[in-house]
Amino acid sequence: MSTGTDMTFADRVDAGRQLAQRLQHLRGQDVVVLGLPRGGVPVAYEVARGLRAPLDVIVVRKLGLPFQPELAMGAIGEGGYEVLDRGLIARTGVTPRQVESVRAHERAELEDRVRRFRRGREPVDLSGRTAVIVDDGVATGATAVVACRAARHLGAARVLVAAPVGPRGLRRQDLGADDVVLVRAPEPFWAVGRHYRDFRPTTDDEVVALLDAAYTDRAPTGPSGTGHDADVEIPMGDVVLHGHLHLPAQPRGVVVFAHGTGSSRHSSRNQYVAHVLREAGLGTLLLDLLTPEEEPDRANVFDIALLAGRVATAVRWLRTRPDVGVARIGLFGASTGAGAALWAAADTELDIAAVVSRGGRPDLAGPRLGNVTAPTLLIVGGADPQVLRLNQLAADRLGGVSRLRVVPRATHLFEEPGTLREVAHLAREWFSHYLLAATHRSGTGPVVTR
């Protein structure tokens, strides 16, 4: 088992990239990376990118005792894999009928997740290949044990378990794996989430987006495929900011993402929205507006003039690129980044064609709101009353076309099932109309109600 020294991960993307470095010895081999939904998939996505290997999920379900569901009497996996602890079943008096009831319920849940995540795609064939099973951390290892057995049942010749963090002394034979790779194996071991600065839950929508993106990245493309897809560095005075730029060939519209913290390009929520925008043919620039050194100072997150200046510089940098051409530029802002996006949009020289705010603070753009003539869509969660009120006041002050869309039951981070998907599709509709349409009249737009 490989381990590393003591450290903390910024988020699952950071953890995945560090784990990918530990697995570079597998690059060029016949490897399939399998993420354990949900939290393991963002980590697995970065591992698959680092190894240039296909990405898939491996879905397993615990069979809990009817009267004590947290205690497993068995497990099931894809491909008909099943294991039962018959000794425990006999000792606890669970009847065959009860076992069948639990099995049927969990099998239905497993099949529903498979359909939801793969969206009709066939699973990646594991026959004779090396399966790398990835999670965001290993605690008890119970899920990894079932996943290893399921992968072998599906034909994998070799099975590795890989995670950013797990307990010291975790042995491959305990998991039924051929090897275990951890970036960090602290002693004593705490809960997995204690080793991340950002350990927010991963949603089904984000899992789907990452699987779709991995599939698209590996699909063959014709002459009109991607024009550019790479990390970029943008000089801004005495600092250099990092981003990820995706451009289709001959782009007609590009959306710059603005977030108040320094993790915009690593944000799984921003990555999901960006993926949905790319499906419509839009280019995207995921940008870290703050450097790692600047981010710990909370005052920088609310320095709207600083953030807006960097958004403006990024827009000007984009316009110098020959592969951007005459594409219209839109801005997508989240949290305080929405205030920065609107502050920048008030600069008529930037010629911003449209703005979308997700759970944003447009009020932070203050007196500049009246100078924003770019069509603006404000998306707010219905269960985020304070931010909703600030957006209602800001909508009345904007100088151009504006719409306020309230997503029912959504809280500030849009973590509730289906809510981030609604945000992404509203943004895609708005940007498609104002950035991709051949012509559009000022004052018109897609029907978005308050």
C-alpha cells in the first residue's frame, strides 16, 4: 500500500489530481477508472484525466437488516453480483421473505441509479482489464470490499482501490484488492471529511455531468470538434490567475465564470453548469479570481472592485485570442462573484452580451447596477430568503432587460435534487438566446418568470 505525508485537500478536485499523480505508473496500461457515487466520482474524474483512461461508475448497494438498516446482512452490485452473510441472517432470525423484500428494494434503487448516471450508455467493459476503484476516502472499507468483488464479477483481471485518504494499516487483502493506493494515511484516522477544506455533498447532477464530460472527451471528433480545451494562465498585474478554457471551433459565444472564492475552476457546481453550456455549443472560461495566497483573507472575497477588475481583464484577454474571434461574451456569477460580474458588465467597453447570477449578491455592485444594460438573469433559491430579497431589490435597479427566476425549495448552494440541473438549463437557455442567436432584439428574451 502506498501512502503519503500529512496534508489537507482543498476539495475533491484537488484530491483527485494528487491521487492521479500517485497512480502515474498505470498510465499507458489497460486501465478503467471506476468512481463510487457520489463523492468518489469527482475524484475519479481527475484520476481518469490524469491517466488518460476511461471513466465509469461502479454502483453497489448494502442490504441492511430490516430492523437495523445500518447493519449489512449482504450487498449487491452491477451485473447480478450478490453476497449474503448467512451466518448473520441465521443469528438474527431474518426470514427468506424479508431478505427478498430488502433485495428487491435495493436492486430497484441500484438499477435506477445506473440509469440516472449512465443515461443509456453501456458500461465500460472490464474484461481482462485493470479496474481502479476510486472513492473520496476509505473509512471502514465496507463499500470498497463489495466494489472489488463486483468488479471481479464483471471480468476485471486486476483490481486496485485508490483514495486520497484512509486509515494507516489498511491492507489490500482486507478489501479483496490487488493493491491499495492512498495519498494520505494518518494515524489516528478521523472522518474522511475532516481531511478536506471543502467537503460539500456531490449531487446526482454533478455525477451525470462528470460522466458525460469524460465520455465526450474520449469520443472521436470530426473536423468541427473542440478548438481548444486546456488550462490557461492569465497575467493580471503582479499576479497570474489560473483558469480552464474550453472553446468549440469557431465559437459564437463564450461564458466567463466569476466566483468570489479562489476555487471557481475546481467548483463541481461551476463545472456542471459549464458542461451544460458546452452541450449548447458555448465556450467556457472557468477562472480563479483569487490566488491561493489571497483566498484565506476573507476581505478579498468581498472586494468587489478587485474581483470585477480581474473579470474585466479576463474578458479583454479572451478578446485578444484569434480562436475567440468575434464571439459574444457572457458572464456567469455565483455568490459575491455575481456582484463582480455585474460591476464589470457596467463597463460598456467590455461589450458584455448577457449575465446570469446563481445565488448571487448583485446588490454588491451598488450604484453600477443602473449602468448594466446586458440582459441579466437572476436565479435564486426559494429557501434562501435573505438573498432572494436582495435580488428582488437589485432586479428593479438594473438598467437593461432582467428576469428573476426562483427555484422552489432550493437553498443557497442548490444542493437539493434537481435544483442545480434547473439552474444550468435556465442559464443555457438565457446564454443561447443572447450569445448564440444570429439576431436578437433588445428587450426580448426567453420566457423566464418571477
